[in-house]
Amino acid sequence: MKKVAESKGKSNISKSETSGLSRREFVGAAAAFAAFTYVPKRVLGWAGGDSANNKLNIAGIGVGGRGAEDLKECENENIVALCDVDLAHAGSTLKRYPNARVYRDFRRMLEKEDRNIDAVVIGAPDHIHAPAAIMAMRMGKHLYCEKPMAHTIFEARRMTEVAKETGVVTQMGNQGHGGEGLRLCREFIEDGAIGTVREVHVWSDRAGTPERAWWPQGIDRPKGSVPVPETLDWNLWLGPARWRPFAKFPNSQGELVGYCPFNWRGWWDFGCGALGDMAVHNADPAFFSLDLDAPTAVEAQTSEVKDETLPVWNIIRYEFPAKGDRSAVRMTWYDGSKLPPRPEELEKERRMESNGILFVGDKGRLLGPSHAGPPRLIPESRMQEYGRPPRILSRSVGHHKEWIQACKDNNPEGALADFAYSGPFTESLLVGNLAVRLQRRVEWDSKTMRSPNCPEADNYVTKFYRYGWTL
């Protein structure tokens, strides 16, 4: 097994491990002194700017799942450091980049590799995103963070603010945002192909259906514990979350699974459920095409609610106010086994996909697949009659490629799923989980991040952080 460049991680890094003013402290002091001015490291002549061959030096945090796929999209650059708490799960990635230095604790990696890296790719679970992202951005690192951008509404807000304060290039991992389908949706709508849109339906088969188990939801915390796998640092995996014993629990097929890898998504302490996993993909065309901001109210219908996990299925209704020439919009999200009403325009022989989006206009319907894929007018005869809308939007060179180029150009606006876009988008989606947890209509004031009619929502806008993991 590849040698790890550190001892087994702790839940906190002591200042006594370093002498004098640490690199992190210096960056923080410099940022405070500069106030609103960010000076790229390449301008200052520091190491960590573009390498001699004009390739980015990239570090990965959480490299065994989605993070591994993201790094593959970046491997024409220099992958110089890798961090994962589970060396077995990350094994194939460690073998793929044999020259990268390996760490278990992202905090230690960022501090030790500060002069060697330009950018960071985060593929860790949701509850790790904000602590890792904010630390990296404050150190002047460009950032790619997997979806959902944040675990809580407050984290999404803070990450957006820090990105603006530091001027680094950011990108959230909703890969369809760089695709053709997203642009076609907006072009169809702006061309008037379906008239005025006041209603949108978005759905996903996550967290599971009777036919396929994605991850468990609707269960209680398991009693007892099982041994932690030897290759997993459980304390570091928990990170900011309250400590709990490692345990296993049944999925919808009756198989016993552990929290990690992958099965953490349905636990409130670690994930955001199907909404965080798939709404960032499937609802992106609605936010992009209709220029949606924050909802003014959200309500939810769900299966049985548990304290520790999200319900097995959810139907969440968002109310968005009118904006400019656009009418008010009602967007409904469905997950688990739930689907929207089948549109009359859809031919009998065509089935509803397991993931998708449906725009309902007063002159027609536009149906799109998962991950903001290419949409089609329905029925198909209408699509054949209409053809493609006029091309009015520029196209992306690719989701990851545009981020890499923006980093090299030091151009935050060059990454189109940047935190300026993805932060408010993530906040809006996560308001839906407030309605799920509280089982009541939640009116929402985005400016204050509070609910005028539901003060108990304050309990879930932010969360508890263990010592050593605060933002």
C-alpha cells in the first residue's frame, strides 16, 4: 500500500505542531490586511502558481468515489497530493497517481502542501464540504467542490461569501451545467416554444425504489457497533459531526451496509438525501432557464419522518415569486418512488424516465432527462414540427475544462457553475429539507436566512461542529 505522508489523523491540529507564524495564519492575516483585495499568488511570485509547464498543481480531498471521477477529468494537469480517510476505498486512485503524496487529514495536507498546490478538488461527503472548502479558499486555492455545494443553508452562504472575498475560481460539481441540454432548455423557453411557464416538476429515483436500493432512509440509528475497518479512520471521517460508533444497518433490500462508503447520504448528520444528490442536477435547468432566486415558501409531503434519517420519499413544493417579466413559478420535487402526474402529451408507448424535469407552459410541455440532458418538446410530433430553437447562448468547452481554464486565467467568472450561481441555488434547494424536517409550511426570508412563520427552522439552518472543525 502506498505510504501515507502523515501519522494517523486527530480531530484537531495543535498549534504546537508548528513554530512561529504558520502559513495558514499568515494567509489569514494578509487577507485581513488587504480587506477586499485579493492578489493571486502568481502575481506575488509565490510557489503554488502555475507550474513550469503551465499545468495546475491539484490536490484531491475525498478521492475514492465522485472525487476519483473528477480527478480523471483533471489528470492532464498535475495531481500532486491526495487525501482520503479510507485508503482501501481510495486504493485505485492512489495507484492511478503514484507520484502524489498521500494524507488522511485534509487540514494537514493543505498546511503542508500550501506552496505546492494551486487548486483543490473536493469529493468527500456533504458534511466535509464547507470546512475543507473554506480552509482551501482562505489559503488562496481555486476550488472544485462536488454537489451539493454545502450541507446546510448557512454553509452555502458562507462558502459563497468566502469565494467572493478571496477571488478564487470555484465550481460546483453539477456536470450537466456545462452541457448542451441546459442551454437548449433556456433557448426553447426564451423562444416561446411552450409559452409562459408557471409550473415545473422535477424528480429522481433516489434514495431508492422497490427495484433498486440506492442508500437507506427512513430508519433509526442502529444500536451497538461493529469494528471499524482497518483502512478507515472513522474519527476523521466523522469530521465536524458528533461522534457516534461505527455501525451497520439494513438497506431496502435487507443487506447490511455501513455509513461509508456511499450510504451516508440519507443521514441528516452527513448528507442531504436525494435533494442534495440529484436536485442539483435535475432542477438546474429550472433555475438556469427561469432565473429563479430564493423561494418565498416551501411545504412537503413525506413518508414517516425519523429523527436521524430523511424519509423514504418526499414531495416538496417550492413557491418562487415573479421576477421582471417572468411569472411566479411553482416547482415540485419528487423522490423515492414518487413521480409527477403523467403529462397527457406524452405518448402511451413512452415511459417516464426515473430522473427528469418537466416544464409546463400555457402553450406546451418541455420534457428533459437526468443531469440536465437534452430536452424535447412533447408529443414528439411537436418536436419534429418545431425543430431546434435559435442558438442564443454560448457553449461550454466542458464542465471541468472550463474550471481548469478559468483557474489558469485567474477568472472566477469563467467557471459557469461557480459559487456565485451555485451558492444561492444550493440554499434554495435546502430550504426544502427544512419543510421535510419540520413537517409544516416554511415561509422563507433568504436575506436573513430565517423563516418568519417557523422560528424552529433556525435549528437546521446551521449545525453543530466538533472542536477543530469549525468554519
